[in-house]
Amino acid sequence: MKISIDWTYRNRQIIHDIVMDKKYVYILIKYFLFLFNHKGEKTEYYRVASFPLENNHGKITLDGNEIYVFNEANKNTLVFSTNGKITRLCDFSRLFTKFDMYKNYIYVLDDNILKIFTKTGEMIYNKTLGFTDYRDLIVIEDNLYIVRKTKIHVFKIIFFNKNLKL
């Protein structure tokens, strides 16, 4: 499937993140999250910041009927319903710049600490990593990848009766 989106009307603003599901393409820029259908037509947009995102620390994650948008400008995660209403604000940390979601958990890098939360915001695990030069955090299947400037660390995620092992 090929989807073409005309980006010239936004003056070629920097895209901070882009994800896609069966219905939409979600594009995060500066103040807004734009939704495009698979024909490339803009259908909706939501304001996600009160001032511009200054760098590439914005992120979108989809989970069922919820859209999680990390707002680097406000240092929090906004959770939207698919109709654009803010359902809650997740204040996992004031420092973190990287997060991902897998199954029922949200994985956060906060300075040099890996934190794992439930979707309701309860922290269930944290571990000091001993480095701060991370570039990204990605969770695929049961593996957590921490990408650094010169290394990639891969952790196998194993839950034992609510106890987490990494």
C-alpha cells in the first residue's frame, strides 16, 4: 500500500514522530498531532503543546483506542481518545525523553534510570543503568532495546508473578 501525504502546506516543518494504524497516519510536529487517512487526506489535528517542540523528543504510541503523545515541551505524556479528547495526563517523570509501550506496560528512560509503569501510572520497576548517553528506547515483543551512541543493549523482559527480571 502506498500513501502519499502533501507536506508542503505545513512549510516542511520537522516531523518529530510518525506512526500508522489500520485507519490513520499520525504525524507529530511542533504544536500539533495531525491525522491523515490512508488516501493522504488530513482528517483531524490536535494541539499537543502550548509552546513548540524544540527537538526530536516527541513521540507517538498507539494502544487500542488511545493515542499516547510524549510532549517534550511540557515534559509529560498526553493520552487522547481516538476522537481527540484528552483522557488523562501521565506525569511519569520530569526528565525522561524516551518511552515506549508494550502490552500493558510503559517503559521510560529517565536520565540514567529505566522505569516501568502500568498504564494507570503505577511504577512497578526501576533500575539504574549507569549511563546517560542513550539515543532511543524501543520495545519489540519481549525485548527492550536501549540504543546508545556506540552500543545497543538488548534486555529480555520476563515477568514472574508481578516480579520483573531484566
